Amino acid sequence: MGLFDNKIQTFSEEALDAAWYKQRIISNNIANISTPDFKAKTVNFGLVLEEEMCKCKYHTPTDKENGKVSLKVSTTYETNTNQLLNGNNVDLEKEQLDLADVQYQYSALMDQMNNNYAMIRTAISK
């Protein structure tokens, strides 16, 4: 087992990837706010994370076949917003709030990873 091959590190990396993906989807929704018949997408990262945490021991999602950490992200079309006359259903205020929320999540995950590296540096230096 390598120095960075622990479940928390791997899970944090996958969570960062999921947060980045969610930022990309939200940015795409905002970029297409004027596109006729564009349907906004939403990423269900939080719901999937909660389901996985409930299933697994020690609150770390694992793949039962190989014991590795795994995290699934699902993307669906937004159905809770009203359509405009051109068929577009992007709600700019909702998208901006979602973008700010995922940026905070990303920042918290980066802090967690930095703290993990700091602990490793401290352990190595002593």
C-alpha cells in the first residue's frame, strides 16, 4: 500500500472530479441560457453520495469486487423550472446559486486533501 493509496485520499479525488463535473454542467446550462429548446441538466452528486454512505461501513463507499473506493454521479434533465416561450428552461438565479454551492464544496474538499498532505508531511518530518 502506497503513501497516497488510502480510501480517504481516493474518495476525495473522486469527489473533486464529481464537483468539477457538476461545475462544468452548470456552466454549460448558463452558457445556453438563450438557446431555443435547450433543457437544463442537473447533477445528483449529493443524493448519490448520501445513498452510498448509508450502504457502506465506516462511511466510505467501496466497490465490493475490488475493495476500491467508488462514487457515482448521475445527470438528469431539469424538470422543476418553467419553460420560456422559446422552450428553454434554464433558470439563471438557480444556476448561479448551484454554482456557488459546488464551488464551496470543491473548496472544502481541497482543504481536506491539503490537511491530509500536511499530516503526511508532519509524519515524515519527525
